Amino acid sequence: MPAKTDSEPAVRPPASALPPGPLTIEAAFTASFVRPLPENTEELGSALLGAAAEQLGLATVTADLRG
């Protein structure tokens, strides 16, 4: 049996699974007028990308946010 490489999953994914690779997070949000919208958007995007990578182990490259 050949050795498993890092790019091969340990368990074969189901046919309905997403293909491996970087993902994009899409989210809509509301913000108050206390802080400028670009600040809110940047902070939320960083938090979502960080959580996806650190807590879920997902390789995400962008966060598409609509405020």
C-alpha cells in the first residue's frame, strides 16, 4: 500500500463534498454608525478568516462581506 501524502484525505469524502482548496466566506451584516463601515468590515473579515483557519482548519483566502 502506498504511503499517504498530506494532500490526500485520511477518509474518502462523500460525493457531495466540496473539492479541496481555498474557500471564500460570504456574509451579510448590519453595523451601527458609531464606527466607520470600513473599520467594521475589516474587523469582521479578519475575525471570520481567523476563526475559519484557527478553529475550523479551513483554508480561506477571502471574506466577501456586505454591510
